[in-house]
Amino acid sequence: MGQTALRLRYLGDRARRLKASNLVEFAKQSKGSSRALLPVIIADMLWCSVRYEMGFRDYAVWDIRLLKGRERATWMTHPKAFRLNKTLNAPESRALMEDKQRFYADFADVIRREWIDAREASVDDLAAFLDGQERILTKVPDGLGGSGIAMHSVADIDDVAAWRDARLADGQTLVEQVLTQDAAMASLYPDSVNTVRLITYLDPQGVFHVIAGVLRIGNGNVIDNFAGGGMFTMLDDDGVALYPAVDKHSHIFRTHPVTGTAIAGFAVPRYDEIVTMVDGLARRIPQIPYVGWDIAITPDGPAVIEANHNSSVFQMKPTVSGVRTGLLHRYREAIGDAVVK
């Protein structure tokens, strides 16, 4: 399917699923940094969705209302990312990456944690897995965006059989060890495993490109996902945080509200190791060249949390960074103008 056809397909799907409540919600969020009337903002959002292939959340999160046309044209968007996934990645990419058990088996040497499938394990197997653990995570095997993840204290599990039945009932059948993260990463926020998202592209000549590096930090939850209440900031090419962090409600965090750790200037430990490891992993799956890798940093080195064939787009709000242009040029430099339109 060609680029124009994919774009029209996406716009058509968006139009069919359009909810006025979502439109108004994001327009109100944008109004926090604009004096324009709400109907004007809504009209501008609809215009940008067609002119710049931009989602409503994109418009709100990236302060698009404040930008001029030539500045708006520099932003990568989620609809464009959808097209990249469909254009660049093989049809089997979803099956290879969204099935966590399959992914864990394929990348067993780099996940640095043990896991068990409660659907296949006996009660005795599960009891043996829990023995010696203080806390464990349960996940929905095909969950997205951090949904369906819960933390459990093993001391609270009195009846393993009943606990297993409850996990089967709620679909959280993937049971895994909790990673111990590097002390520097824990200093940001100790109650979640804070991760690096590397958005990468392995081009047809075998050249590995890091398009964007993102530091994701938890805030009041066991996950650091943006959709789950976490925050993020962008990293430079050396793994140093460039700006304060933001969450999905556009709250700005110069320091973490729980730990007081400063965000801007934070240096991700072992960043060179992360990039080197992901370079090697990308070459294992050349049929999926465009990937968003989530990497934790343990005392023993980087560990893969998951890989996303349809990575979200991360860019920093102009009202936080002072930079009024987006990262579309980074995608074009890596992938090419013909694909990234």
C-alpha cells in the first residue's frame, strides 16, 4: 500500500472513531497556553490533522497552537509513525513483538530476569518460582502501553492455587521477577523500573541509526509509561537529559516530586552499552528495521524490557525546551525523505 493510500486510510479510521469529547479535552489542554477561543482551537486542531497529519494529542502535548506553519511542519506525528510501521516493518512484526512470551524466549539472553507463564505452569511450578522472591510483576501477555501490569508482594500470597486462579481470571498470566535497577536510575524514582526508549532504524545498507533517545520515569505507579502516569524527557546523543520532564497532562517536572532528583542534566549510566546492545539486537530482526526499544539498566548492564514495532513518538514541548521545531528531520535523515513525508 502506498504512502498516500496509508494516509487516507488512517484519516478515514480517525474520522470514523472521532469522539467530540476527546476533541474538546485536547482543545482545553491547548487553551492553557493560548488566548484563542475554544472553537478557534478546535478548528485549528482539525486543520492540522489534515494538513500536517497530526493527532489531537500531538497537537496538545507539543504546543502546536503556539507555532507558525513552517514550525508545525517540522514535527513527527503519531499518524506518520503508523505509516512508517506499515511501510518498513514486515507483517509478522506484531506477532514477533507483542506476544511477550515469544519475545522473552527469542531475547532470553538480554532480558536479565526469570519468568513463568501461569497458564502453563502447575501450582507447584508457580510456588517454586515465587519461593525466594520478595515482589513479582504480573502482566497481560499482549498488553500495550503498560496496561495490565501489577506488582505483588510474595509475602501476601497465602494460597498459591487461589492466586494462580485469580491471575488466570484477570488475564495477568505472565509472572516475572522484578529487575534491580542501577542505583543512579533508582535515584530518579525507586518504585518503578525507569527505562530508556531508543527509537532506531536499521537501513538497507546495514547502518544503525538512533533516531531519538528518551528517558522515561515513573511517578506514583509501578510502571514508567507515559500513558500510565509516568513522565519523560529527551536525551542527547550521549544519554544526558536535555530538559525537565513532562507527563501526559502537560505537567512540567524540573525535579521529581517524590525524590527531588533534578531531571535536566541527569546522565543515564552505561548509555554507550545500551546503544551497542540495541545495535546488535536490531541486526537479529532485519525484517523489522523500525523499532522502539525499552531498556532498563541493572547493576550488571542493560536489560531489554520490550520492543515496539509501532513506537510512540517523543518530542519535547516548546514551552519546556524553548525549541519550536520537532524531530521530523531526524527521521528523514535516518529513513529518507521518500518514506518520511
